[in-house]
Amino acid sequence: MPLNIGNIKKDELLRRLYFRCKKHGHNGVEHFKCFNTEKGIDEKIGFLDIEGFGMGFSSDTSVVMTYCIKEMGGKVLSNFVTPEELLSAQPDKRLLKECCDDIRKFDRLVTFYGSGYDIPMLRSRSLLFDLPFPEYRELKHTDVFHVMKHKFNLRRKSLECACRFFGIISKEHRFGFDEWRKAFQGDKRAMKHILEHNIEDVESLEYLWIKINKVARITDTSI
């Protein structure tokens, strides 16, 4: 992916222009990966999405059923609650603990409406169980929803609509309330279907991010 100069502050841009990589002799704009490596500023980006179930999808009336984090250009880290856990008093505690561990494997998380749902849900449920959710400024967060909202004028502001507009395959494993109900009751087939949907979301989000990230400043907003 080429370097997006529009996202770089003036001071950093000057440092990149005056930089010369030892291996190739180019500046830090032309060979930005060399600059990043030498300065130790390469970011590991993960695309995060969760699926929750309950009344109103709020953290006090819902549980996190699955989560997925797609490494940029790499594999998907995923997890889901078990039928046994759903019968317990703390159904998503183990899932949230592992999610907190996986989140810390990245420098920046990219979500779609994650600032409105995924991140607050994970934070609220994690702190409920005294789990170590990442602290302020521990890692960065970028919400593609806001990029689509302010930089594009599509009819709807959903991930599906954005992907359809750009010809990105998404939402092939649809499900309704009945599928949610079955999964919440411990139906393994229904849970697998929801997890497949979750994986598709992070995969399509990565493609969408690659398509549109050049039109917006990538800020250092904290998770």
C-alpha cells in the first residue's frame, strides 16, 4: 500500500524527506517502509468486529457471542462462547479475557461503527468482570464509519452499503433473530453461522479500508 502523504503532519513529512535509507539511498516518502523500520514506527493493524446478543445490544442487557480480529494481510483471530458458558452466571468472561489478550497484539484497531458499539461493549463487559481491557492511549483506534459518513455520500452508512458500492463481497452469511436465539440456546450450528458472518465482516472491512484510507487523515485516537 502506498504512503498516504495527506495523513502525515508537517514535521514528520520533513523528517521523511530529509531521511535517506542506508540500503537504497531513497528518502522516507519514497521508501516509507525503510523509514518506519529504522524509526521503529511500523504499526500492526487489526480489523475488529464483534457479535453480541441481548435486549437493545447494550452492555448491561447483552453478552458478546463472538469476536474476530483480522491481521492486515494476515490471518483472522476469532473466538466464541460455548453452550456451557451461556448457562453460567458470567457467559462471556472467558471470551472477553481472550479478546483483551488478542487486542494487545496490535498497535491500531480498525472498526466499522466500533466507537459506537464494539469498543464500548467490549470495555463495559470487560471491566464488569475486572478484566484488563486496554487503557487510554495504550493503542489506537480508527472508525471507518466516520470516514464513510464525512467523506462519501452514500444512501446508507452501513458496512454492507459501502462494500456494495465499491464492489466488495460482504454479508453472504446472513441471519435473523431465530438464528440468534438458537445460538444463544447453545445450538453449535447456529453459532458457527454467526462466527462465519463475523469473519466475513472483518475481511470485507479490510478491503474497504484499503480502498478508502487515502482520503482521510489517520488520527492517533485512543481506543
